[in-house]
Amino acid sequence: MDLFNVYPINPINIVRAQGSTVWDAEENPYLDLYGGHAVISIGHTHPHYVQRITEQLNQIGFYSNSVEIPIQRELARLLGKVSGKEDYHLFLCNSGAEANENALKLASFYNSRKKVIAFSKAFHGRTSLAVACTDNPSIIAPVNETDNVIFLPFNDEDALSNAFKNYGEEISSVIIEGIQGVGGIREASVSFLRLIRTLCDQYASVFIADSVQCGYGRSGLFYSHDYAGIEADIYTMAKGMGNGFPIGAISIAPKFVATYGMLGTTFGGNHLACAAAVAVLEVIQQDSLIQNAATVGSYLIEELRKFDQISEVRGRGLMIGIDLPSELAHVRKDLLEKHRIFTGEAKPTVIRLLPALNTTKEMADQFLTAFTEILEG
């Protein structure tokens, strides 16, 4: 049997990792400023993280949600404290797509409606309803197609207001990334997020804050939507939550009432996943990593904006998009092949920086030096 070939792959075999450095099979070191799609939040193989998972595995790795799992409550308490949402409730699952799927489903249960508002260039996952809310027809199979999703231009307040005027009593939820990832590191404006909150309150619709990539401290705030000074009804999360261990979750406002069987999962909230997630939050808290993301991210953004060749620098904290003109489309490849620096992309020519939250100024300078050398040719 061979693999189903759906991934374009760099011919690099990474065999070892520590912090923000990874090594290939030939022992060549690489600076990792992408963290496998914003997943590595506290650095590869962080000692506390490895210890937490090892200790848990030596006790019990898995049992189903049919029994008491105290570490779930430990995770919920810690997440509530670090995120500032202590009166919310936690449902645990396995991925960002599953988190968004459950959030959309819960919203529909809540108000018995079907229509969802999503936005241009949105990416919410690959499961049935999550992918239907994703603005990429090439990954939506015919079976996923639905008339229940209304796509609007991102940050267009008039279009949003008009949609509610036309469909307000039918709109179950509005789902939005505080900072779009796959869409090119595009930030929702403060006024736009506040308008979503106002309209959802007015029409009894549910505000879903997709924080799968832009959350968990990456923006310099726990949830990137926090910069608008509003609270969403449901926050979805995954990528940085487990530092590589598969886990996702939704944080649910108190107004939602749980009933047995409403949501469910086999693997979600298992002992190992919770141990990983608790370790991540402990490190974030102990090492002030949200503040570090804000500080190092601001430095990087400020320095990058000094380059005349860049079309635009977007983002917040350690979620940065470098929008390049077409003649500089080679830069990302050169960073990897000539300087051994991993970065991400958003097509056609945006370099995405999504490094660990404990990235240092020295690492930022290493990237800036390599970036300068490539641009100066």
C-alpha cells in the first residue's frame, strides 16, 4: 500500500526537534518559524510538556467519556483562568474542524435555525459544515454543498447589516476568524467585530469566534478577537492547544444549556490529550508567553515594514503575513533551501510566520538577516 498523494511535500526528513530548531536526517539544523501550521506553541519537545505526557501515559492513556476524567476539569479550570472566560463551559474534541463543526451545530440547536454567515477567504476546516463555511470551492465536495451558508465580503459592514435585514430571523450564527490564516493574515476590524456582536444580540444569533489558528496567545492576546473588547458566544480552538498532540475544543457561554447526547466524541478529552493541553497552558502562564508573542511580534512587524520591496505586512503578535510582489515569489523557497528557515504561505505570494510563542528576538534577527540577504540578491 502507498500513501494517498494529497500533500505537496518538501524533500526533507525531519527526525529531531528541540525548541524552535528541527534537524533533518543528515543532522542539518533548520529554524522553524511555522510550527507545522501554528501548532507548536511552546516549542518542540518542551521538557515540561514531555514530562506531563510521559507521566500520564505511565498511568493511563485513554478511557472513554463514560467515566470520570478529572484532568478534563483541571484543563477547563486552567483554560478559563488563562483565557479570562471562567464562567464559560468546555467541550473537548480532536481538531479545529471538529471544533467548528460542533460550534455551528450547537448554535443551530440553540436557536433552531439553519443559516450561517461566513466571509470571503475564510478557512474553517474540512468536515462537512466547516468546509461548507470555507471560501474555497476546490475542497468542497458536492455532498458538502448547501444553501445554508451566506458568504459576505470580509470587513464589509454594509453587506453584513443588509444580510441581517434580509435574513435576520433565519441566521443561526456568524463565524469569523479574528485574523484570517489561510486567507492571508487579514485582521477583522474592531468595528466589524463589534457590529457582529451587536447584530447577533439584536437577532438572537450566535457569534462564533474561530480561534483555531489565531487563538491561544498567538496574537499577543489569548483570543485574537479580544482586541475588539467584545465577547463571542463560542470560541473554537485547536492548533496551539496541544503543541502537536491532537486536541480541539469549544469554549461555550453560560447561556447555552447542555443535554445528554447533544454533542459527543470518542477520543476527545482523553487523558493524554488533556495532559498535553494542561502542560501547554502551564508553560504559557509560567513563562509569560502571551506577552512574549506580543513583544517579539511587534519587533518583527516593525522591522519588516522597513523593507520597501514588501507590498504589505499584516498581522498581530506572532501571526504575521508578508505580502510580496510577484517578482519576489521565490523568497519563501530561498529561505528554506538557502537559509534553512521554515515559513508558511498563503497563496499567491504571502509568507506566513507562525512560530512558537517563546520565539526570541535573536531568532527574529536570524530571520531578518536571511530575508535581507535574499532581497539584496
